[in-house]
Amino acid sequence: MAEYPHLLAKNFLEEATVSGSGFAEHLIYKLEYMADLSRLSKWEGSSASAQQRIVWSFTAGPRTVDTFVFDRNFDLTGSAPAVTLQHADSPAGPWATAQKAGGGDLILSSPDSSKIYWQPLAPVTKGHWLLLLSGLSGMLRPPSLFNVWLGERIELTFGPSGEFDPYEEEVVGESVHGASGGFQWTQRFRRRVLRASFENLTDSQFALLARWWSEAAREGKNWWWLTFPASEPGDALYLNCEGLPRRFAFTSTVRRGTLEAREVL
């Protein structure tokens, strides 16, 4: 059975107030940076507490959440580091551990910093969410996190038309030619790209892509996730559209267009 990609374009945590306990607020690496959709900023906790808590409260009331993403390049050391996602109806609790879509508590035990954790949840409507960092006794450095996302994913019911390679890459850098004819790349690296064309979309299919546009690129929020959660659960891509006004070129009558994006490294 074919699997179609899932998108997570909107991070509900952007709309929430955030607080914490078990650490003092860092002057530079603040709590709010965990939801700012950037890998250029991070939160940093304290090396004095083996358990540190971060709480988000939705100011506009409870939201229905079905997806959690914990970004890579975090730094968690200690005797048995673990990340637990919990929710409550009140900021005072009681707190219940979020459940995975397939069942079981959402606890990341000794998580791998090189991985992106994309986790579908059993849908739940709550106003307060807690990220519990535990098992940090004997830590070598203060804990630090880059991106944490909570949202409602868009499940596509169709795939792109024609040839499509989800692992396509491109070389990025400056080409330099020497006076004697030599050639080399400077600042060279490879990154994955996403190029997907769509044809003959029905109204319901087009509505899913229109929702992606309204939740992300139309407002300039050009950071979003895409993954195949069944076959590639550990391969969530973090993509952008390089700030261009509209790379998703659909018309209201023809129902066709192209999606292009670049991996954020």
C-alpha cells in the first residue's frame, strides 16, 4: 500500500507562553527560542538540577495536537537522560504523559542527538504541555535544545506526478577557476532538495496543499517538516523555500503546480 508524505507546517508553541523550573533563565539562550523555528538559536538550562521542566500554555485556549517533533543537535548528558511529553488542563496539573499514536507513553530514553524525532500522537485537546527533562544527574554540560514542535499535521492522500526522488541532493558552494586552468569548489557542501510536481488535483487534494500554504509560506513562515512516518520515521526533513514569495505555483482552475524546497542544515 502506497504511503504519502505528512507535513507539519504550523508550530502551536509559537502561540503559547512558556515558563520553566529547575533552572535559572539564561541571559542569552532563552526559553522562547525553542519555538522560534530556527536552528540559529537555542535554549540552555542549568547544570545544577537533575530534573528540569518546561511548560507551554496556549493563551487562546486548548488546541488539538497530533504531532510532536524534537529536533536534532540537542545536548543532554547525565546518568540516564530522558525526555517526556506531558499535558494537563491546568498549569498546576495533574499531568498525564502524552500517548503515541500506536500506543505507549511518549518518552525518549537516552535520545540520539544526531536524530530528528518525529512522533505522531494520539490526538488530544489540551491547553498546557510539559517537556520534562530527567535523569540529568552527573551531567557534563548544561542541557540545551534547539527546536521543539507541537502541531496538527497535514496528511496528504496523494503523491507527486512523474519522476520524484525524495533523496535528491544538490551541491552548494562557490566555483573558482585558477589562471592555469585549475578548478575547485570553495565552501562546498551537499544538501537535500525537494522537487515535486502535481497534476489533476481534486478539490479535496488541493485543499490540503492550500492549508500548507496558509499555515506556512503565505505568512512568511517558510520553515516546515515533511516525512514518511511509516517507512522513514527517523528521516524527518526540515525544509524552507528560501524566502521566495511563491514557489508553490498553483492556479485555482488548473489544479497543478510544483513544490520546491531546500533542506535546512
